[in-house]
Amino acid sequence: MLHRLWLSFFVIAFAAGCFQWLWLDDAAVFQRIVQSTFDMSSLSVELAIGLIGTLAFWLGIMKLAEASGLVARLARALSPLFSRLMPEVPPNHPAMGSMTMNLSANVLGLDNAATPLGLKAMQDLQQLNPVKDTASNAQILFLVLNTSSVTLFPITIFLYRAQQGASDPTSVFIPILIATCCSTLAGLLMVSWVQKIRLWEQVTLLYLGGFVALLLAFIGYFSTLTIDELQRQSSLVGNLLIFSAIVGFLLCAHRKGINIYETFIEGAKQGFEVAITIIPYLLAMLVAIGVLRASGALDGFVWLLRELIVFVGLDGRLADALPTAIMKPFSGSGARAMMLETMNSHGVDSFAAYLSSVIQGSTETTFYVLAVYFGSVGIRHSRHAIVCGLTADLAGIIAAITVGYWFFG
């Protein structure tokens, strides 16, 4: 399916370019499209090179965590849940620990730590994959959980709102959490339906219920804080947990008599290899998205949606936030730019700006995550990963619109 989707991006971009040239007399459209291929090609290499240091460090730390036995203990603690969600993954496999650490980093909003941990988890799952160029059920579920993962601290959105002069920058906090929880639940239900995973067993419900209770407790506490206090405490909690984990891994490995320096270097060497491996996959996806944007196809699609919304008698304000929703699955930076443009055009405390902010925080960038994670292990056939990921995106966007009207409409 991925190859058909990739082809469709170029075909749609070509058709949109021809329309702009022949009907709108825009002779420069193909120059912009071609220029976007150069720009996105450079960007893909810059992103991969930028990941090298982070990947090397965290893969080195993960090597120490494995050698110290901490990953195995973490895997045992969560094996009752993951063994039901991913029955093909053995209970004590290293993938259990690396997946847990990745999802925890996502919850805390620590993107720099989450990406290398996620790549490590994907590599661990690839060891169990019988068909190396095709995504396994476990890899698909893990990817969908990443593209729809709950983020407890959407600090960057708060900061953008504060910079734009919002009267209450954190007013979107609870709406974002509700929307992203809906996205994660929809993704999990969709994958469970396709893969015939039984979610209603007692053990699964206990784990998921405990997570929801903990999340609600966090929401209840942090929703009472001011923007400055929220930023201070979220930064403290997140970074303290991460650095405590690093020091804990080092000390545990040292106590076991492991040469921590040599072991770290051995793991860090893999970072460079992974970063180089993902360049072609990242390049393919970013160039396809770039030509789609440069051709005006995305803008045209948004215009059609706006006209349709107005035609059926719905609130026209909804259309002003749709560019962020359309861009989100394709480009995180593009969606962020759309959100800022909405704030500038309509005012940071306008309904459109509120709604755009909630949409921005509801999901991850599906095609970017897919290109990086699957590309890192050489997967070419994604099976139902795209459909399940986009289902989670759609649920997150619908939930964002619903809570947007509930809180701000």
C-alpha cells in the first residue's frame, strides 16, 4: 500500500501543477515543485545527521540497560500486558523494555529521547520478524501507539501560545489530553480489530485501567498550575526521570562488573548505522510531501473542505483550523506552521486558534514516524499500518474538534 500512496502523491502533485499552469496561468508552479525536491532532499539528510548524536548516545545507554539486566526486569513487569497485545513477542525479550521506555518518554513529551528508544524497540522487534521486508503485527501495533501516543506535557504548544500573547496559554491542556487519549484508544481498537487481539481480558483491563487512572490524576494536578509553574514542574519531572534513569543504568551495570565505557561505545556505534539507514526512506517520504505542498494540492483540498463545510451549514470557523488537521499526518513542522499562521490571522485567543492548537497536540506525524521507524529496519511493506495510523489520526482530529467546541465554542 505504501508504494501506491507514494506514487499518488506525485501524480496528484503533477495534476495540480498542470491545473495551476493551464487554468491559473501560474508558470512558476513547476519551478516550485522541482525546487521542493531539492529542499526536501537536503532536509532529509539534515534530519538524519541531526539524529546521529542522539541515536548514538541513547543506543549506548540502552546497551548498558540491557547488560545490567534492568531492561529484562522492566519487560517482566509488563509482560502480562504486552504478551496479550503482542503474543508473538516472548515475555523476556529486550523489545519489551525498549518499547516501554519509548512509550514512557512519549508520555513525558521527551521527543529527543523517545525517537532513539523507539528505533531501538523497532530493531528488537525486527529480530522476531519472520519476513524482514514486511511489518509484523507487533511492529504495526507499536508504530500506531507511537503515532497516536498520549503526551502529558505539550509544552511547545503552550510556549507558542504564550509567545503570541494568549491570555491563558495552558487553557488547551485538558482538551489536548482528551483528544490524544481518544486517538490512542482508536488506534489500539483498530489494530486489535484487524489483528483479532482480545482487549477485554481481565489482565489487559487492569493495566489499561491503571494507566487511565494515573493519567487522570496527572491531569487533575497539572490543570491547577499556572503556565510558569507547569513549565517548571514538567521540565523538572521529565528531565529528572530521564537523567535518573541514565545514572541508574550506569550504576547497575557497574555493580555487575560490566565495563560501562566499552559497553556504551559498542551500543553507540549502532547509532551511526541506523541514522544512515533511514536516509533513503526519510528522503522518499519528505520529497513526496514536499511536491504535494508546492503544487498547491493541499491548499486546494483545504479550500474544498471549507466550501463543503459552509455549504452543509456547519460553522465556518471550523474551516480556519482545518489546514493544521490536513497537514498533521504529513509534516509536523508544516502543521506547526499552519497553527502559527492561524494564530496570526485570527488571533491567538480566537476559536480557530484554540481548535488548531488542540489538533496540533492530538496526534503525531504518521508518515514521518512510519518512514523513520520502518525505514530503520528495512521494511517496505507496511500492511495495515497506514490505515490504522490514519484511523487514529482521524479519531484524534474529530475528538479535538468536539472538545474544541465543548471548551471554547
